[in-house]
Amino acid sequence: MYRAHILVCGGTGCTSSGSPAIIDELNKELKAQGLEEEVKVVQTGCFGLCALGPIMIVYPEGAFYSRVELSDIPEIVSEHIVKGRIVERLLYSETVTEAGIKSLNETDFYKKQLRVALRNCGVINPENIDEYIGFGGYQALGKVLTEMTPQEVIDVIKESGLRGRGGGGFPTGLKWQFTANAESDQKYVACNADEGDPGAFMDRSVLEGDPHAVIEAMAIAGYAVGASQGYVYIRAEYPIAVQRLQIAIDQAREYGLLGKNIFEKGFDFDIEIRLGAGAFVCGEETALITSIEGNRGEPRPRPPFPAVKGLFGKPTLLNNVETYANITQIILNGPQWFANMGTEKSKGTKVFALGGKIKNTGLVEIPMGTTLREVIYDIGGGIPDGKKFKAAQTGGPSGGCIPADLIDIKIDYDNLLSIGSMMGSGGLIVMDEETCMVDIAKFFLEFTVEESCGKCTPCRVGTKRLLELLEKVTNGNGTLEDIDKMEALCHHIKSSSLCGLGQSAPNPVLSTLKYFRDEYVAHVVDKKCPAGVCKNLVQFKITDKCIGCTLCARNCPVNAISGEVKNMHTIDATKCIKCGVCMDKCKFKAIIKE
Amino acid sequence: MSQKVTEKVPFNGTKEQEEKLLAVIAEHKGMNGALMPVLQKAQDIYGYLPFEVQKIIAEGLECSLEEVYGVVTFYSQFSLNPKGKYKIGVCLGTACYVKGSGKILEKIQENLNLAVGECTPDGKFSLEATRCIGACGLAPVFTINDDVYGRVTEDEIDGILAKYKE
């Protein structure tokens, strides 16, 4: 028995900000004090509040320490662990009240969240199967194998209303049914962990924080559809997730939860990891399958769907990580429990990676139907530096922007689609007034041009031409006619591309054109970039606030600023390279962009 | 999705490296979809995948060199060029981009006089613009080998790089 537990986040965010060294230091310090038998340090998955990393929480008090540094460790051990005095200066300010500390679950960041897929993240040690079992793990697999027929399992998933969390939102139960119905000597279950959307890290966090949840769900799926082999296709860019998943698979095999004759019910199932090699298109299901087969990851036309003819030509069930992370809870708590959460057509919860211009960047899980306003202001803490909210981008390069006047929209699959964005896998990037929407559209198009696999012409050539038009606009050479051309081209690409990548590539352009057309017009008619981002359209000017301190002139890399000491300076626009150094350096806010 | 050989660095693989590679090939031969895992391990052994290595793999797995080359050039993580001793990766994921990682990349390019995808002539630094590395809470982020630099500003770049130049 340990009298205290120290949970330290070992997600990628906190690992990057130094949590492994903190764990070493804690263990060293505890040992020095002779406390290693009394206090246990646990490396967990992501807590969600990445902005405050490295993060730790000390139980039984539940004291939540944020931005912990190595030098803080001796104090935490000697004060908190030895003397029982909480180190207040390190507490997350939201948890400090006059009456003492309040639970993390009562803070604004966590209060409106509902953790189903992330239930174990930040709670258990992902590298220890016993902790997973202690929290109810592998009970669902046991229940399925001993009490249910495969068809009963599929019916439960259908009834729950679960839809694919990878972005498309296809009903999961139906997918299972199609694969179960296909007749074959061999079938496969695959997991899509090729999370390629920039700014999205939900699946990685699940795999890092609770890998057994995915393994157990894949085994359940294997039983339901009649498959004995599973594959997890995961990005090689996620080394921690790959390592923990491999550890989890090895432990499950050792416990007889993977392998032959599981629960002595004559059911065989095993899982193999396959690494991606950096191709966004491999998140598309047919491309992912060709990649596992060892080929260039190019998509192929559907039908036949993978449920009929997938991996190595055999029927294959392919779901995304977060989808799998919901399965065991549906089996244990029943389909009705799941269907009671969310909106009419979108049941359950969704995990979002909050990023961009928002205070609490990190990972959140909310019931479907939560409004965007609640996510951004209540959970996310609003926009930093008193700036104004301009738009939120969901769905990555396949999605679109939601403007400020639609902030009260209830987030679910159908609502987001109806306003020209999409749920996507769950990236949610917040933008403020300093973000140029044309530039953002261009950013996503650069991404799709780079990632287009080149197999079909509308995507390969169309996105390139679209990007050139966008560049023309941001360079200040665009015309109103170009905007119309872009719009027409977008519709052609959407309707004629082979796979989801091309079909959705124009979305960032279409949605910014829909809600921020005035910005495009400002670029082509007034030759101005209202957000001051597009270099060719921006002029730096010195106003009469200038006191002639010469700091800007001394820092200008191209000597474009002239003026006498104590007299107002001027910028020579022909020399200026618009690097913005002068504006950053000026202590009197005398330099403006227009 | 294309890459070319930027400068021809003579291949100087060792006997040990080749033995390791042949062992990897033997281990994977006959497995469904063996090419990708073999290429990944080969890149771990050599650091990159020059034609000489691709030829050994093609012969070992009994497939055509064209097939191997096709797969190598399709995936951005496979490199035809050697990497520097210090591999710099600047995250250009959306969260980092919105927070100014584009400027960080420019500053590094300027400091090292190095284009994205290239390696300095002394073999010390190579530079990549990477996809989201998932440390969005620390945006903007760049990495040098296993060191992660988060919440960086342009002013800090010269100082950080100086540590690796010594």
C-alpha cells in the first residue's frame, strides 16, 4: 500500500517540456528521503491541459501542480510529501479557493467535459496492464466472449448510435455488420491511427494514455466480424504512442488476452503494428490498406468497399482509434447509456485538440451538442491578450472555418456539415483578428498540394492551380474574376476527385470565401490585407508617437529607416522588406501596419 | 510528394551495415507487405536510402528496383539524401503556423544558409519542415534531434543554434 501517489503526465506535450526528467528527479528525491516504499510515482497519459505542462497531480489531496520545473522537486517532496503542506505557488490557479483546493474536475477546463474515450488518460499508467484491469479493463471482452453472440455485439453497437470518429461519421455498427456479412476464409480488423491532420492529436493521446482500450476493442471487433488478425497502422511520427502500444500488445499476449483461445472460448486474435512513413493520404481507408500491403499509399475507387474486399483482398473492418476507445464502455454500460449522450443524430462525446490562439490549449472531450462558445470561452478560457475571436477551424485541410457569428452552433456531425465545415478527426484551431483568412486557406492548400498522391488529375493539377490563384491574391495581383475562377475550380475538384483528400481539399477555400469574402475582396480591390499578414500588401508606417529614440533604425536589417535623434523617423517603403522587427522593437507603439 | 537527390554524396556503407540489412531482409521475407518495414529498418541502419541500399532490398525481397524506388519516393519520411548530424525539424502544423512558426523557419534558414530538405556541406545540420508533431500546447515548436524547443521566439534562434555549432 502506498500512502500517496504522484501522477506525472507523460503525454507528448509534457514529455517535450521535460516530464521524464521530472519523474527521474522525483524518484531520486523520494529515495533520498527513504520514501520509495510509501509514495508511488506514476507516469500517465495526457491530462489534457497541455498549455500548463509539465503537469503533475498528488493524491490523496488531489493537488494539481503545473509548469513544474526540476528545481521545484525537492520542495514538493520535502514540503508536500514529508510535511503534508501543499506547495501553493505551484498550484494551478484555477484550483485555489479561499476554502482550500478544489478538485480539478470542478475547474472551468474540466467541468463541462465528459470523458468516455479519455476516461483512463491521465489516470492510469499506460505501461501497466494491471492498472487497466483494475479500472475495469478486459471485462468487456470477457462479457462478449462468454455471454454474447457476434450478432448481439453488432446489434449493441448499432443501437448505441456510435458513428466513426475519424471524420466521416459513418455509423460504426453498420460497418461491423457489412464486414460480418462478407463471406471469406480470412478477415481482418484494422485500426486507423494515421492521424495526419495538422493540429490534431486526439488519437495519439488515447494510444499514449490508454493503449489497452484500443486493443480490447479490436479484439471485440474481431469476435463480432469473424477476424483473427488485427493491424494498427500508426504514424511513425508518434514514437511514444508506438512504444506504449507495443508494450501493451506484449502484455496482453502474456496475459492470454491476445493470442490463441482467448478466455478459453476458442477465439483467436492477435494484433500487429504497421508504421506509416509520412503520407497524409494514408489516412484515407483504401490508401491505408494499400500502404499496409507495402505499396505506394494510393487510394483506389470504391466499391468494392474494404468490408467486402480490403486488406490483401480480404474483408476488412477499419475504424479509427477514438471510435475503438468508445467500444468497451458501450458493451459494459449498454447502448442506451451511450445513446443518452449527445444530440439526435450524433451520440456520445467527441475529443477535440484545442490549439491556436486560445488560452487553454490541450485536449478536451465534450458531449456532442456542446456549443462552440462553451468550448472556446468556458473550457478554453477565451482568447489571450484581449484579442477578438475571429474564427475556429475544424476538420483540418478537409474542413472549414466557423465565423464568430456562428459561435453558438451546437457541435455535431450534421450541424458542422451544414455550415460548410466538418467534424473531421477533431482538430479545433482558434484564430483571432491577426489571422488572415486568405492566408489560412493558402496554408491548407499548400498542405494538400504537397500531400496529393498524384493518382487522379482533378486533385493533382486542380489543387495546384487553385493554390496559384490564392498566391496571386495574397501577392496583390489578384482580380475579382480570379475569385470567381477559384470558386468554380473548387466545385470541379470536389465533384471529380477520386478520394476524400481531393473531394474535401477545396473546403478551406470555399468556407473562407463564404464567410470572409470581404477579406478576399480587400486583397484584390483595395490591395490591402486587413489582418496585416500578407507581406506584399502591408505597409509599415511610423506615427507621431515616435520620439526619435533610433532603436528601430538601429535594428532594421536593410537600413530602410532614417531620421535624426529625437525627431520622428520615416520608413523608406522601397527598401522595406516588411520583416516587422521595427514594430516589435519600438517601445512606444509608434509603428503601425496598414 | 516528390524528392530528388540534391547533391551526390558518395555511398560509403560498411560491411556490418550490409550484414544487418541482410538479416532484416531474411527476417521479413515471406511476410505480407514486407517492403515498408524493411525500408524503415534500412533507414535506421544507414540513415538514408541511397540506390545502393534500394538495390540490395529489391534483390533480397525479389521485387523490382522500380517498385522499391516508387515506395521510397512516395513517403516523406524516406530520404534519398543523407541527414545532418543535427536534424532540425520545424513544425508547420496549423497550431504552430498560426503562432508564427513560419517566421521561425525563415530565421533558421537565414542563420544556417540552408534550404528545407538540404544538409549543410559539413554534414552538421539538415533542415526539415515537419508536419504536426503533436506538441500543439507548446506552439511554436521545433526540434533538434531529440531536443524539443517550445514556445520559441525568433530572438532565441541564434542562441539555440549556437549551442550546436560548437
